[in-house]
Amino acid sequence: MTKRTIIPIGPYHALQEEPEFFKLHVEGEKVVGLEIELGYNHRGIEKLSESKHYDQTIFLVERICGICSTSHPIACVQAIEDAGDIEVPERALYIRSLIGELERIHSHMLWLGLAGHFLGFNTIWMWAWRYREDVLDVFELITGNRNHYAMMKAGGVRRDIKSEDIPAIKKMIGNLVKPLTLFKNAVVDDPVIHARTKGVGTLTAQQIIDYAALGPTARASGVLIDVRRDHPHAAYGLVDWDVIVAQNGDVFDKAVVRILEMFESLKIIDQCLEKLKTVTGPIDSNPREIKPGEGVGHYEAPRGEVFHYIRSDGTNRPARHKVRAPSFMNIVTDREAVIGQTVSDATIILAAVDPCYCCTERMAAIDVNSGKKTFTSADMIRLSQAKTEQVKKQLGAPGPQIKLL
Amino acid sequence: MSFAVNALTRSLNVFHLAGSACNNCDIEILATLTPKYDLERFGLVLVGSIRHADLILLSGIFNKKSAIRVKEVYEQAPKPVVVVAIGGCACSGGMFRDSYNWDQPVNKYIPIDAYLPGCPPKPEAMISAVVKLITKLRGKKL
Amino acid sequence: MTRDEVLAMAKKNLGNTIIDFYEKSQQRVSIEVKPEDILETTRVMFHDLHARFQTASGVDTPNGIEIIYHWALDPMNCVVNVRTKLKRENPVIDSCANLVKATEWIEREMWEMLGIEFTNHPDMKHLLLKEDWPEGKYPLRRDYFTEIENKKTTESETNEARHD
């Protein structure tokens, strides 16, 4: 009988708002179980929100997650608007969608880079992050900050986009098409990446429905959930775009869905910019009070649906503010995805739902029987990278090639 | 200049330690290392293990669950080690000071050598902080 | 099926269990049921209506503790809030985790944050708070914040850590 070993991964690392402590149960090379422990990042935001007024709440939810720092505010202001029956001017809707899609591009780029790092292609990491900086430059131009843009406000947006900035933004966005195509070709057509990610960490459509998983994780398994399409909000009902869906549910399909989604985002941004030229008017309806009631707001963040519930009692503070981030639903699916896979694949499977990098930097394997440390954090990544080298040799292929532009 | 300080300031091995952060400072730390800002030109390398660390970049508040763990990790670092608190949360607790899960200020657990406020600090600010820190360690005037 | 057909089906299948049915707008519907009927309601929502479980919010109100299960009807652009009210002194309700796997974690969260007992939950333990969190202290209850502030004023300041 093979010895059963527990590999603890974590605990604390800056995931979205939910860092986890994974305990991988392995028999030899095979993963037979997974325990997940949360709470190392819990900051009590739901309770804090009850002591802030509605304008401050938005700055608070922005700090839930640094990567989704406009998804939570959009969902939050929509919940407030739903509770108070507040109308939003049309121009504000286009600006909301524009910021949301820019964020989606930078978030997917970030994931792509880290996935490349875990697979042993540090070139992809460096290049993805280099082009991600171009998106951050657009943010800096529009909002004045690289992250935490503070653009949302109940009833509209906080800042306008100047019409003289639009050509410059268009040019910067246009410059992204070439590198994105380059990434698409580098990742999608590469035999080594196929060998490492196809058929790895597969989730079936039924598992997705049972666990109510969201976002690219669900769409890679053929479950068509996209809050932008199903519950039209912001300007998503007013522009033309497609929902990307794949069928196999493995790591490769999750990557493909994310890469193709970036092109859809570019499409939406382009149309929003065009509309901003013609749609004029106020950007904010300046609500004076929120009447008693309750409201639900949801927005399709890069990782899936962000859900906010706000109950108002007529004062200037929410009586209850419930936040549910997409990873809360997605992380549970790791329990199913990782079973029966090898340890060297576990890194990329756990990363496939788009948590962050730090988890994999703090791993240590302990032999349960002797209590002796057998391998450490960097070894996990090294294991994954070594497997890629081996696959490369077998295939005789050099791995993804990035040509200088 | 002592041998230790000389060796320390030539090529700092950076370890990135996150308490309960919102992730943004952590991303900006990584962005500082990637091609546009390229902190590696100052000889700084990101290492995967605390046992190799000369410089710890600390982000986020400490909550009741993570505080003990972060302290344990810090104790495993070889001394002397330089600690920089990155971002408003690590410096003061920021907007999470009133939370029920907020434990204590970071400096109650770990001695901090430099504070770098900002939400998040820009990569330029991080580079400037590191350069100032090295200058200070070498005993020169800023 | 259209939105109205689905809602008619929900009304028919739930029958007498509905205490209150209220349509705030085309997109938001609210249904109130008794706590003992929650398993049946969940079954109707998940298996008959094929709704997607979004999350559940526990709210501490002056009249007792309220749980709101949010279900999304994605093809119809509609969110159904299924609410149920529990007694503040003894909040007990059946766990839906054996029926809908997605509810497992949120029930753990509501247990530690609001002190709601879920009977027959497969794996009830702390999710977000530390393991040795004091029993009977529930952060999202209305009376919790004062306790923290009391503690703050009586606690003596500890010395700063220093270099070795």
C-alpha cells in the first residue's frame, strides 16, 4: 500500500479576498484528497460597511480586492441603486462598462503571466506583465491611479472621460491587439502547453451546476453563465459582443476562454469610446437619500459574478451589506478538479480558477508518519517546471515562442 | 562599513510576505520586478524561501488568524534582515483598524525599518524606497 | 419558459408553504417561507426551476434573525429572494448542503457570524474566523460591536517588538 502524505499549501497569501490553506492528500504522486481552509485574509468588511455611509462604503469595497477593484464597486453601487430606485445617466453606464472591461484585460493578462510562470515559461510571465503595464497606463490617464480607480458612485460615476483624451485612449487600446494576438498564438498553438494542460483538472458541466461555479471556470465547462448577458447592466445591453464558451473544462480551455475574452473586451471598449463621443449629458444623478428597502447588485468580474446585497433602513448607512466574491464559489470546485491528478499538475489546477501566486510560493511537504520535511515551496514550482522540460524533450518542441515586435 | 552590511547591500534577496492584504500592494511589488520597472537592475532578486531573505516586503494588516503565522515566518528569517512595510494597511491599519478581526499594529509583532505608505504605492515609490534604504544602510547621507 | 410561467410554477409547486409573495420589479421577486419548509423550497428552486444558487445573507433584525437565499433565474433576468425568519433566542434551521453543494460554505459562514444552527450539516466548523474564536460571540450580531469597544478601552498597551 502506498503511504498517504499530506502536503500543506499556504496558509496566508494574497489571493482575492479569500486566501486559502490547502491540504493536499497524496499517495505517491497521485492526489487523493483536498482540504481547504480560509480565513487568513478575513478583515470583517461586511461589519465595517455598516459603520460607513454610502459614499464611504464604495471606497471600502474597492479594497476588498486589488485586482477586482472596480467589480466590487460596480456591484455595490448597483445594489444601492436597486434599493433606492435610482436612475443612472446613460453616459455613466458607458464609462462603467469601459472601466470594467479594461480591468478584465489587465486581470486576465496577470493570470496568463502567472500561469506561464507555474508551467515554467517565465518569458510568458515577463511579457504578459510588460503589456499589462500598457493597460495600467490607460487607467492612469483616465482615473489618475494605476489601481483602486475610485470611479464608481451611487447614481453614476465620479469622473468624466474628456473628449480630447479619447483619441489617445483609442490609440493605446489599439496597440494591445498585436501583443494579445501574439499571446494567443504562443499559447493556443503550442504542443508543450497542450501536453501540460489538456485533460488536466477537468470539471464537468454537472459539477459546475452543483457547486454553482462562475465566470471563466464555468464557461470553460460549457455552462453559459455570464451576468453581463443574462442580467444586462451598465452598458452591456447597448453594445455588441459575444460570450466565449468552451466545452472540455480543463486548464487549457480555461486559459483559452480568458484569452478570447480579452478580445471581446477590446470590442466593448472600442464601442464604448465611440458612444462617448456622441452621448453627452450628466455623469451623475446625485441621489440625495436612499429610501428603506433592499437591493441586489451583481456584476461579472474577471473571475465570475460578484454579488452584493444591501438593506437600507432610510438612514445614510447600510443596515446590512452582504458581499459574495466569485472565488467563494469557484475555490470549492478544486476539491473535484484535483482528485486523481499528479502533484506536479496540482499547482496549475489550483491556479486555474485564478487565485493568486503567493499560495504556491509558500508550500511545504511534510511526511505525516515521520513528521519530516520532504520538500518545500520552491520545489513545488520546480516540480511543475521540470515536468514541462520533460514534456518538451519528448515532443522535441521548444515551447511557446515569443517573437520580438 | 562592516562586512555584513557590505554584503547585504550589494544584492538584496527579497522575500515578499503578505498578511491580510487586498492583493494590490502584492501585485505592485511584482510589477516592480517585471520589465517596465525592472528592480533587478539594482541587484534585487525575488526569492521563494524566507531562509534566503535579506529584505522582507510586508503588505496588509495582521488579522487574528494570520498574525501568528506571519510572526513565525519572520522568526525563520536569517538575521540581520530588513523589513519594509508596504502600503497604508501595513503602515497604520488603514480602514481596517475598527474591524473585529483586526489584531494589532504590524510593529507589535515585527520590527519595521521603513514605512512606505500609499494605496498602493507606485512602483517608482518602491524603487525610491529601496534605493534610500540601501544608501542609509551604507551609512551615507540621503 | 417565460418569467411568468416559471413564477407560476414556483407558486404551484410551493403551494401553502408561501407566506408572502411580492414582486418588487420585473427583475426582483421576494418569497417568504416558514423555516421548517426551507428544504422543500430549496428543492423546488434548484431541481424544478433550475435556478442558480447565488448566496445566502443572514441579517440580524430587531424582530429576529432573517436568512435570505438568493436564487438567480439566469435565462429570465430575474433574482428570487427566498426569505425566512428565525427566532433570535434559538435560531435553528435545516441545512441545505446535502441538497445543494454550493450552500455548504455559506452555511458555515452564517453559523460563525450570526450563530445560526444548521441541523444535518456535513462539515460544520469555522470557515473565516480562527479555530479558537470564543463561543457565543457572533460578529455580525447587533450587540457585538459594543463588546469590542469595551475590550479596547480596558486592554493595556503592549511594548513594541525590538531587534535581536
